Amino acid sequence: MVSEAPPFWWTKTGWQAICLYPLSFVYGRISGAIMRHRRRHALPVPVICVGNFTVGGAGKTPTAIAIARAAKAKGLKPGFLSRGYGGSLDVTTVVDGHHHRSTAVGDEPLLLAREGLTVISRRRIAGAEKLVAEGADLIIMDDGFQSARLAVDYALIVVDSLRGIGNGWVVPSGPVRAPIGIQMRHLDAILKVGRGDAADQFVRQASRSGKPVLVANVVPRAADDLAGYQVLAYAGIADPNKFYRTLEELGAVIADRQDFPDHHHLADDEIADLLARAERQGLQLVTTAKDSVRLTGGHGRSEELREKSRVVDVDMLFDDPKAPGLIIDRAIEACRRRRLAKKA
């Protein structure tokens, strides 16, 4: 989780990263070997993996949602597969947005369940098979690129253009999940999110390797107009600064802010503090969709905080509107080739 990760992961390489290098070397060897050699379970339907190079968020969930919408427009029934990070359930479960709470299934699965069939499972194979049994004819994995549990027909790696991959070192010296060279060999395309230049080296590397590079932006919905509002913004996401930049783009004036760790469930005293600060300063509370779902049906004054908070929903907007549909088409074709090869 980036919010709980050491700050040095996202700065120029320093002594901390160097001291941890022996552990990073071992971790990188193991994670790389898993990606190269683990036997992957094949499914009878196409599988699209939306992942990233690093620990933490880069826009995977809105990307997965954009692909699912394109799939539905093609007449398909997409199903989301998630680990349910942050939730307590350790059994394979179909997420019901009207019944489940984020403490049980995690916050991101609740957002995905608004868009379509969603299954959480600590065991990706079992979760994928449950989606097929429920009628999904396309599986969209939210994360799981490095786990190499499933045969993936299209792997799209999302990179934030402002943060890139931090210091570029493998965990625990940095945020990278496996050696970049190995990850590059297993991806099908890179999605650069935003207009920054921190991801440019991977764009060039991908281009030299013949991998397509797509570009997209996280765009707030028009209903989230906050121009001129004095706000108290709070967020428990991987990169809170991304949320604050969005608010400023909407014209909001951030008079106060509060960061929490990614996937954090607010305690009673934290809720009370936010409500009191907003009232004392005359500020509009504003938060993210992920934070809002964590408050739904929660303890104490959770519902009061949720009702008093404006929620900024965002969409992933591809520069090429046809890109999500093309990703789906290529995944379907790859699945067809995979199944024919198995029969041969």
C-alpha cells in the first residue's frame, strides 16, 4: 500500500534502498521466477488483466471499469475478479452491493460490483471459475499480473505518468513488484495515465519491444462540479495527491485536508474529528468514491460523515475511444488461439 509505504520508495535512491538491496535481490529473483515458470491455469473464456508494475494504485479500478463498459456495449457479460483486499472474507464470494460492506469484501470490489458481476477470492483460480459458473464470458482481473496464477489473454499495465515507478527498485528497496525486464516480457500493452513524464522511459522501452502504448486520463464526472467551494478534502487511497489535484482542477479551494492509509477504515475519533473540523471552519467535506463506500453502513457516525461529504467520481477516459474495444477483441482472439493450440 503506497500510503503506508516508506516515503523513500518515491524519491531518488538513498541509503535506505541501498541497505535493503540484499533483500530486494532475493525478492526479485523469487518474483521473477514465479512470473517466468509458474504453471498458469487456463480458462474457457478470455482473461484481461489490469495490473501495474508497482505496489499501490495507478488507476487500475477505473481502467477495469472502462473495459467492462466497452464489453457490455459489445453484448458481452464481463465479470470482475478481485482479491478483496482490505476485506475480512476469505472464501470465494459473489459481491452483492446491497448486502456486503467494505469491511467484508473490500472497497474496490464494491465499486466494481456497481458495474457488473464481481467475485472476490484469495485464490484466483477458484474466483475465476466461479465467474465462469455465474455466466461471465469475459474476465477482467483487477490486479494479479505478477501472481501468474491464470493464463492471461491480454495484460494491460497501468502507469501513472507523474509517479512512474518511484525509485525503480524492487521491494523492499522500492515499490517495484518484480524485475521490470521480466514484467515487460509478459505484458501486452502499457496504459500511460496523465500528461506527466515520469513514465516516459517505460513508454520508450515498451515501444522498442514492440508493445503498444495507450494514453488515458482520469476525468471527474460533470456532476462533481465544486468550483468555488472551500473544502475539507480527505482520502484513504494510494496517492491522495492525485485526488487533491483533481479537486483543484474542478475549481475547489482546499482549505484543509487529511490523508489516511490506503483502504483505511475510519475510527470513531477520526470521523468525529473530520466532522468537527468541517463545521468549525465552515467547509464542505469532499472525498473519493472508495472512501465513501467504506463509510456506507459503518459504525458510529459513519453514515453522517458519508451524507455530509461530496463524492468525486472519476472515469478513465482513453485518448483513443476505440482502445477498450480493441483490447477486448485482441483478448478474444488470443483466447481462441490458446484454445485451438490446446486441442491440437
